[in-house]
Amino acid sequence: MEAFKGKFQRNKCENFEEFLKALDVGMLFRKAITISSPVMEISESGGVWCLKTSTTMKTMELKFKLGEKFDETTVDGRETSTVVTVDNGKIVTVQTAKKAGQKSTTSIREMTGPDTMVFTITIDGTDISTTQTFKR
């Protein structure tokens, strides 16, 4: 997990708008979020991890302990029960939708080099995903 600590800037994004459409994100918000260039900062203190994602529109901060479920409101407004774990050196986040009709997602963050993190999010039960690359 130490390799993940630090600030990363998104420099590549694939299939993001289609992914957001599949999550039923409205057009205006979808357009705004797809043109943003987020910075993701990952830190840890006393066993509590923090994933902070900042754009010109909004800053989202997710604090958690590995393996412990917590309630979350996602950036697209879904209410989820979320758990973050580490599997084979990858950070795996499972967001289970609480409301009927909303979608659940699984995301994987993996270091593909000392300064490159690949972030893939998949809508559970589908083949719809987005892959984003971040550089330190």
C-alpha cells in the first residue's frame, strides 16, 4: 500500500462518458466531470486511509479502514455500502447500491510503475467499465 501514497493527476481516460451514461448520470454533470482533470491523493494515518479526489467542481474525500464496511454517497449520488480491501497488491473498492434500481460498482487501483496508477471501474453484472490512468 505504501506505493499508492501520494498525489496523482489523471492524464488518460477511456470510456468514461459511456460509463457515466450507464450509471444514469445526467448530461450536464456528465459533460462537466468528463472534461475535468482530477487530482487523486492517497494517504494513511493510524490505519485510516484517505482517498481525496479534487477537481475544479468538487472535492470528495473517502476515509476508511481496510476490510471494514462503511456507508458512502458516491460522486454520482448513489447511496452505497462500501468496503475497500487489498488483493494481490491492488486496492479493490466494492460499492453495493442500497436502493433498488441503482447500480453497484467495483473499482481496482493498481500501480503499473513507480509513478503510474491505473484506475478501472466496472458496473457489476455488466461489461461496462472505464479505465483512467494517473501519473504522480
